[in-house]
Amino acid sequence: MNLERFSTYVLLAAVVLLAVPGLPALRHSPVPAAGAATLAGDEADFSRLPLQFEANQGQADAEARFLAHGSGYNVFLTPREASLALSPPRPGQPPAVVSLQFVGAAAEPPLVGEGRLPGVVNYYLGRDPSRWHTGIPTYRQVRYRGLYPGIDLLFFGTGGQLEHDFVIAPGADPDAIRVRVEGADAVELEGTGDLLLSVAGGQVRLRKPFIYQEVDGARHPIAGGYLLHGGGQFGYQVAAYDPSRPLIVDPVLSYATYLGGSGDESGYDIALDSAQNMVVVGRTNSTDFPLMNPWQPEFGGGGVACPSDEAPYRLCYDTFVVKLNATGTALVYATYLGLPGDDEGRGVAVDQAGNAYVTGYISLNSDSLPDMYIYKYVQIARLDPLGAVDFWSWFGSVKSRGLAIAVDPAGLVYVAGEVASSGFPTTPGAIQSEWLEAIDGFVSVIDLNAGALLYSTYLGGSGEWCELCASAVNGIAVDGAGMIYLTGQAAASFPTTANAYQRTFDGLWKAFVAKIDPRRYGLDGLVYSTYLGGTVLSDFGYDIAVGQDGTVYVTGATQSDDFPTTPGAFDRTCGTDGICNTTDNMVCDYTLPGQLPICHVDSKSDVFVARLDPSQSGVASLVYSTYVGGGGHESGYGIAVDGDGNAYVTGKTVSPDFPLVDPIQATIGGNIDAFAFRLNAAGSELDYATFLGGGGDDVGEAVAVDTAGSAHLVGWTGSMAFPTVNPLQPRAGGWEAFIARIEHTSTQPPAYKFFLPLLVK
């Protein structure tokens, strides 16, 4: 294979990463805290995840017969060599290419894929269908038959590490094996018996081979190792063995330095399909994010710097969409969604057929940074069960973004979010057809199959105290009849209904809960709308879920000492001293060009959880409402409800005294920890509550509950020691998305079934 030509090609291919090395192998171990739950249940061992070998059907250089993608490298198998393209340490640099060439081998040995895997790989590169490649089969291993006389070569993977076995038939000569290394600056044999290949920016390590023969089902080790021949060539030296039996030479390739992505990731939402497979959406600026069956194998941000309060510039983000199987032991697909500029995935929903629907925002103008940063629009995408994108578009007006998404049984898509401009598309009969010169919320109903906007409305109020800080819709849910349930924060003059629990606006912001019938005209479509908050400072609604009985469950954050609670609620006072609002310092950040301003009150807050019945009126519509929190700041960001009416909530806390019940982690790990709890149907008792976090900042963003009552959490962590269990590889820094599952029954404490960093650096 022409190395220079191959190097040019892998500038494209090197970001198509399918396997996920470094995923933790979870085994059960007790949590060292009195009364804490044990990590019980079935083992989820990620070391069993193999690399996936694709048949080359035009997606790679024609000389390659098979290819596989690991985190930080790609391998291309040709009849004459195995070439590794190593992801660069920084975006914009070319990959290093190292080839293992088979000296004196058969010129055209057959390469055969073995162990066909379920699913296929699809490549949709650009808009030209002639460049697309679909239905590509994948295999567990590839065999070079008769590479040398009586010797086969197998390539496969374990735990994301590339392995190759030489299988030497009885009577064959292992001395015939000779490999030339091309592309390495040096080839050295270490005292450990490992072979070290030095390449630009890193190392490729071939572990000391395990040489053995099988006798009566048992492996009998044979002494031996690598033998350097000079000129970048090596072979194997093998001690005496039984030549009447097959001999196996099994080295393991370990690729260091570039393992995992080089940027940051945040997980923002999670949804489950009917088979309990998990679909996660978020953002990444890693050009080497681990991919599986990617619709978009290339990072779209292109290494462009975006204005930020972090640097002041950071690399732009792409949306990522990841699907895992129900046990969390295998990726079904993982893909980028993005254009040059800044893009982000914020919400995901799954329909009955297993299609995933994604929203967030997308940047359309990349000619100049300020314009690119301002011109954000709502993005919508639909991915089929194997990750192929059959719809991807955007709508709205400048400075708009989708924050939440839902889908009904008929396949109609419901998107909600915020918009800071006029010109957002509304439909006849909208509740609010004009922008109120603030940040308004919006909700839209779309028929993707017909390409029709069925319903769309602004939803906001006016905020005289802060001209650009007003309303947003943060959470959405839809019932089987197509009724829309929303929550968020609102300013003064937000539309409420006569049957509302609370119609008076006090303070700065108030949470709201609304039910909309999109088939009705104008304000008649607002079936129920109420403020939900206290009389001072601010209250924010962040997520909403609808139960089987039509009641709605809301979580968020309150800074109000007099947030409405109900008799018998779990906690009727804010914090541990009954005081939330220790200060009323309003902070609004307008410094970033074109960004929606970020405003908050520098005050303590508690999580609130409320259950409302929109079919009732006034006080009767508030089924229960409770604080949950300790003496510091906390917010509830995600909520889900099971068939029995139990509410599952996740978010963040800085309170060491956050209320705990049967905790998996009994002490706060750092400055900010994620939390997870289950609140019973009456809102009176926590069934379990736990911290989740390490020494850095950790935030739970969303939760989904499966049919067995297990909570599936997604969020992000900056901790070097987030509570994983027996991880295969320690974490190396940066922000990472995470997924966790917590199981709980009426007779057993919660079990931390698995933790899966979506990216291990």
C-alpha cells in the first residue's frame, strides 16, 4: 500500500472510531459506608467488547480488504500489511501511519471475515449519494489464510485493544514469520519483552507475546518472545515445543498517548426504546469521539475556535448521538451531527419503532466567528434504529435553540426551547404570534414525513427588570392524545388560565407548568397554565414528565423560602435552616457575541418536585409539592415517572448534608456532585437518594426509567475519580459524558448496575 496515499486518505477516516477501549469492566464490590447499598446484580464486563471489522466496500482505500476503528487509531488490513492510522494529539495535525508489513509472505493470501456481527455500517458522506456506502457487514475477527506456509494470522480485539494471533499448524516453521515496521522512528525491545514503536507524538506498544499450545483444552505456555532482525524487522523466537500440535503466538497491541478523545463532552438527555436500549445526546469537541456505525464520521466543528467564557475561546462543539444496548455492554451506533461552527444536542426522544429524534441548535454561518456564533437555529434530526439519519434540518429564527423534544404515537414531533429574535415561524391559531423583545419560549409540532409545521407559537412574558431575560421552555412531555405539557421559567405577563394553581407573578422569575391542546385556536389552546413559585427571587422549571393518569411531574430549582408545598410532603422548608434567599445579587452575562444572556441570582436554591393535575382547578390541581435539598445549592435537572407514579430525579448539589436514603455513595465527592433519588407517588418519602461524583464537578442532566423501575442517568463529569467500578483504564482528564444505571426494588437497596463513560481520555 502506498503509505503517502494512505496517509492522505486517513485524514478522513481516522475520526471514524467504532470500538471503545477503556470502558470499565464492572464487577460487584461493596461500598465502604455503613448502611450503604452494595453494587449487586449481573456483571457488565466491558472487557468483552470486541473491535468491529468492516468489509471494505468502497469506504476505504481499495487495497484494504477490512478495516476497524479503535479509540485513537484505525487499522486497515491489506494482503501485504496491516496499517494503523493514529489520531493526532491535536486537531488539525495529520495522523501518523504505522504499517506492519509481512516479509516473505504469500503475495495474495485470502482475507476472510469470521464471526458475523448483528447490524451494519452506513456511511453518508456529504450530499452526493454516489459517495454513500450502506449495508456494510461487520465481523469479530479477520483471518489471513496461509499467510506463511501452514501459518494463519488472525486480527481481533479484546477490551478495545487490537490483538493478532499467528496460528502455526503442526509441522510449520515459526521462524518463517518476519514483520517489517514502516512509519516508526524507532523499534526497540524493552526489558519487559515488549516491542516499542516510536511514532510522532506517541508510542505503539506490542506486548510480549503469549505463546502456547492447547492440550486437552488447557493452554500450556511456551517460552519465547520477539526477535529483532535489524532494518526495522522482527520475528519470534520460540523454545522447544511439540511440533505435532498447533502453536499460538499471541501479542497484544496497546496504543498509548492518544487513547480516547482529545476534547470535552457533556451528556444532556437520554431516552429508552421499547427494548430498553439507551439513546443519549450531548455535545463534543473531540475530533476522535468513539463512533459506531456513524452517519457522520467526520467532526463538523473543524477545529474552529468559538467565543466562550472559558478561554475566551474554545473549540466549537458538534452534537453526538449514541445508542447502547439494554445492558450497556455494546454500542449500537454513535455519530456526530454537526456543521462547521458550534452545534449542540440538547434533547432526544424515541418512538415506538426505535427511531431517535434529536434537537438542539446548529450554527449556519461560518464565514466569521461573531456571525457564526449569533446565527444559531433549532436543529431536528431523526435516526433509524441502526443510526442512519433519514431527516436532518433546522428551522426558527436567529438566536433560537431547541432544549427539549418529544414524539407521539403517530410520529409527530414536538420541540420546545427558547428564542431571542423576531421572525420565528408561528402558525395561525398560535397562543403568541409575536416576539416580546425578550427571550421567549417556543413550542412547535412538526410532521417530518410531510415536512409540515403543524403548530408553532412563541410562549413568553415581559420582564421589565431585565430587558433580555424572560422566558424559556426547558422541558416537554406529550401524552397519547397529543396534548403538550411544558415547564420552564417565565417573567411577568406570562399567560395563565382561570383554573391555574397560581396566577400572581412575584419575584424575578417563576417556574411555570402549562398544558396545550395544539388543535385549538389561540388562547383556547392553553388548557392549563400556572406559575409555580414563591414571592421572592427566582424559581426555575427544568424538566417535566406525564404519568399514565394524566398528572404531570415537574422538577427544577427554587430560591424562594415560601415556595408552595403541600401537607405531608417530604420537606416543607428550604435548605436545612428554612432560608434560601441569602442574597439578591442578580448576575447577567452579556459578554459573548450573540449568545443568549445567562442570568442567575447568587443565592442558595433547593430542588423542588411537584405533581399537578391539570384536570383540576386552583389549589386542587397541586397534588403534591416538596423541597429536596441540604444547606447549599442544588438544582433538579431531569425527571422521569414510572407506572406506579414514583418520580426519579437527577441534578447537582454542593450540599454535604443533602438528604440520603440507602445511598450508593454516602458522602459528597467534591465541590459539585450529581445526585439521584426516587420519590414515592405521594411525594412524602424518598425510597433512595445518593450522591454520584468524584473530586471534581459532576452533574446529572437527565433520567429515564425502564419497565423494571431502573433509573438510567446521563450527565457529565470533571472528576478524575467518578465512582466507577473496577475500570479497565483510569480516567485522564477533561470533561466527559457519563451514563449510569441504578436498580431498586421494594425488598432490595439500590444497586449501581453500571457506569459507562462515553469517552475515556
